[in-house]
Amino acid sequence: MFVAANLLLGMAKVLDMLLWFYMWVLIARIVISWVNADPYNPIVRAIISVTEPLLYRIRRSLPVYGGGIDFSPLVVFAGIYFLQIFLVQSLVDLAMRLR
């Protein structure tokens, strides 16, 4: 059973790293939106292309209030935090029980 436990633990760690990486990419996207970054820069285009599909779906479902403030990154941060606590920690706990 230790092989299955190690597999689950590895999957949990990789998922946690991917969620952290996406969070940092989203932070970079927020900073890019604040400054006047070159939209033709390949790094800027890559960051936008990675984050825009998820942000666009959330923007469609969120109501727009006065001021035009975009709250979709906050929703994504909350979702990432939820996945890190619920899914990653559940996989780690399950792996520890299998040992």
C-alpha cells in the first residue's frame, strides 16, 4: 500500500505546485494590467493567454458594479485556496492513512 500512498502524495504535491504556479501567473497578470505593458511581448501574451479563459468565464457570471472594478482575480484566488485546502490536503491525508 505504500506505493499507492506515495503516488497519492506525489500527485498532491504536483497539484499544489501547479496551483501555486497559476497563482503567481495570475499575480503577474494583475501587475501587467496596472502598468502599460507591451501587448506584443511574448511573455505578456503568454500570461494573458493562460489566464484569460478562466477570468473571462468568471467575468461573464459576475455582476458589474459601479466603478468597473474587476473582481474575477479574487474569485480565482479563492478557488485556488479552496482547492489547496480541500483537494490537496485530502489527497495528503488519504496518502497518510494508506501508509
